Amino acid sequence: MIRFTDVSVTYEGAAEPAVRGLDFEVPEGELVLLAGPSGVGKSTVLGAVGGLVPHFTGGTLRGRVTVAGRDTRTHKPRELADVVGTVGQDPLSHFVTDTVEDELAYGMESLGLAPDVMRRRVEETLDLLGLADLRDRPLLTLSGGQQQRVAIGSVLTPHPRVLVLDEPTSALDPAAAEEVLAVLQRLVHDLGTTVFLAEHRLERVVQYADRVVLLPAPGAAPVLGTPAEVMAVSPVYPPVVELGRLAGWSPLPLTVRDARRTAGALRERLATRTPAPVPVPAPGTARHPGPAGTAARRPRFPLRRAPVAAAPPATAAVEGLAVRRGRAEVLRRVDLTAAPGETIALMGRNGAGKSTLLAALVGLVEPAAGSVRVGGSVPHRTAPRDLVRRVGLVPQEPRDLLYADTVAAECVAADRDAGAEPGSCRALVRELLPGIEDGTHPRDLSEGQRLALALAVVLTARPPLLLLDEPTRGLDYAAKARLVAVLRALAAEGHTIVLATHDVELAAELAHRVVILADGEIVADGPTAEVVVASPSFAPQVTKILAPERWLTVAQIREALA
């Protein structure tokens, strides 16, 4: 169905090709996973399938890419639209209409399908992706994960023979990601659709793949094989594979179920050992909360919380917060206290109110009721110049913070705005993004690289309160490990970190506390181990494998065995 023949792509001004030596085939009716570290050219490979590379992106494509027999060099994207449906990393750039239902219908209108066919397919897609309740909603009012599902749905309605997806689950909560992947699997198995997708969260996807195409390093030739074959040699791998490598299991498990069946001997070795906790800040800089509250869907009873230690004043305090968007109450009765040195993970399904809570903390929305205080100030009443020294937000869309033409110019501006020593931002960029040159334009970075650059820009001001919205979207495992190291160091210095995330592995590695929201309310708040062990949806892979023991990460197990 898709054939790459000795393909290389070189962008204008680049010294080396973004990808080279691509020679492989994606068969019809298979789900093929494209894997590899950040910045190796996965988005370029996917773009070449739909003709976006080079017709839209520019650059030089050598070799040949064919889809259903059509050569993408001679067929522009509009001439492939009936065969290939493409969803990029940024849903907003994909939309051309204003509401959910209109967006689902637009692609079919462009292909001239009959109105009755369009209506039926819209209804089918609304049900497939759980979007029926959102059909009349303006796209700009949706959460990032909801927008991701709409973007996927808009390319499903024309019934293409090939689906090309770049990070399709990156903005989805675990349950929504499972639903989307189940839909893709159904399309492959029942309709013979070919699905070619790139994804960094391999723990979600690898078990569904028929085969894997691995790009191990920039410019390196791809490695092809079954998921088990490729994961045995891949530089990027999910926690279940990392645990299998540590324990010496053969064959390597790809699913929690397979790992549980193999883990008997490991359980015995760990029986007398206790998991090391997430590294906590220095004594006196942060409180450690008590047991988690019961995670009922919409509790009408007080949740158990430990009293706050009588030490430094809270960096952030939220009491009885309610936020409205039009007639909808997005947050209600939210109480949250964050102390210096504490790292809190906000979790919950898409649309639960996580991003809105971060927006309230940074003063972007005004409370309808209750109060928000950050370092003694009311955010929405504080001048931006003063507020930026108290709180920094890295949003889901890093491009919102990036305005300059080069990485170096962004760093110079960040140093100036923060009053920091020259070179402070660039040092952070080198730590988070090794190998990125000063003259690189931010738009030429991958989504994960842009996010890391935006994070460095915000961190340059070293705000006491740091807010992160989906900070690992687009990051590979190595980049995520570097991010965790930076954030742990900040927490140890007394910075408070609040992050909204669907990445359960990140929460397990980093958070002292997990707060789960549902329908705008807090339904659980407590130590990470207690909250995630009690929640099948938000438990990391290691926890699922070794439950009911409270192991969270492979690092904990490696330390215990040592």
C-alpha cells in the first residue's frame, strides 16, 4: 500500500538530510508503528506519505514514495485526499471550520459525497470517538484531547484507505487513548484500512502494531521487524520492555498481561524490599500529604487530606474555586494548596478542568467564585510584569511562547525579559535539547523540541511556581528523563511544580502528589503511590504488573535489586 524506495529528504539550508536510506513497505491492512527518538525525522516520513513533503514543507525529496500506486512527487496532497487521511501533531492547525459536526463533514464535502452518506458517516464517527455530546461545540472551546479526537474523526469520515497519524494519543487521557486505538484496530481488522502512525508513548501503542519501523538516530537507516524483534534493539522502549530487560525475561513482554505471567520470580525477589519514594525536597520545604481520598466519580463528601505542616507559606492556595465558560461551569468547589518544593500532578479525563485550573493560577481566567492566591498575590489582578516573576506557564501549544526567528534569539529575549545572566536560557536549552544549533528556526523543530525550548524560556525566569500543561507531549523517553532531572532539581531548590498530564509514567517518576479531577471537581488528592495504585486508569505499567505492591517505576526496582 505504501512503498518507500531509497528515499531521502533534505530541507533548504540544512547541511544533512532529515532522513535518508528509507527503503521499506507498509502492507495493506496493517497497523505499522514508526518509532524513534525525538528529532530523527518521523514527522518527515509521515508527511511524505500524504505528499505534504515536499509539496507543502519544501525541501528536496530524492527517491520515490508511492501510495496505492500513486507517486507523491507527481500527485499533490489534494490529489491523494481520497486515499490518504493525515492528522498532524497540532489539531488546531488541522481545523478549517468552527464546530465539531461541521469539521467532521468538511472532508466529505470536499470530495462531493451525497448528503445522506455524509450524515450517516458523521453519526458513526461521533459514536466511534465518543464525541456525540460535543457535536455542536465550537472547536476553540474544546480541551486539547477533545480537539485531538475531532481531528482524527475528520479524516475518518471520508473512509480513506490509508490513515497517517502523528502522535495520535499524545493529548488523550488513558481511557480516551484506549478508545482511539481500539477504533484504529477495528478499522485495520474489519475494513482493511492501512494505519501508519508515529507515537512516543510506546506503552500505549506497541502491543497493537503488526510491525515496527524504527529510526534509531538522525540519518540512520530504518530497522524493520515485529514489535518484539525491534524492541529488543530499540533505543526507545516502554517501561514493560525496560522491566523485561532488567529482569532478563525472554521473550520480552510487550503487554502488562504478558509481564504479569512472567513476573513470579521477580515478585519473590522483591517480597522483602520496599519501594523507594519519589525524591522529596529538603526537610522543611514541602509538606507530604496524607492518604488519598476515595476516587468516586462525583463525590459529595469531604475527601481526606492531611493537615498542612506549619512551615513556609504556600506558593499557591486555591479555595472554593469556580470557573465558568459561558453557561458551563468548568471548575466547581476546588480547594488546592501547593507548598514550596512540592510537585503535584493534575490528572483526569479530557475536559475535566486541568488546563483551566492552571489558567486560573496564572491569571488567564477570572474566578466566578472562590479565590486564587499565588505568593500572596491575586493572579488575575496582578500586572503581567510582576506576575511573571511569581509564576510561569508552559502551555500545551509551545508556539504560543515562541516569536523569534532562531533558537539563539529566543534565548537572548528570555534572558532579557527575566533579568537573567546572558546565556542562562541557552544553557537550559543545551541540557534539554542537546545538539540543537543556535540558528535553527523554532518552526523547524519537532513538536517535542519546541516544547523543550518553550520550557527553557519559562525556566529562565526561575519562577517560584512553575505550571506545565502536558509537558511530555512529543518527548521521547530520553528527553523525558532529562526533563524529570531538571524539574527534580528545581523542586529540591524550593520551586513548586504543578503539571497537568495524561502521562501516568511521568507522574510516577516525578510527582509527590496526584490530584485527580472529574467534571471540574477534585475526586482524589494524595501521595502518588496511594492514588495511582487505587486507580486502574492512572496506574503506570510497573504498578499494574506488580500490584498490589506499590512499585511505580523500573528505577525503583533497579535500586531495590541492587
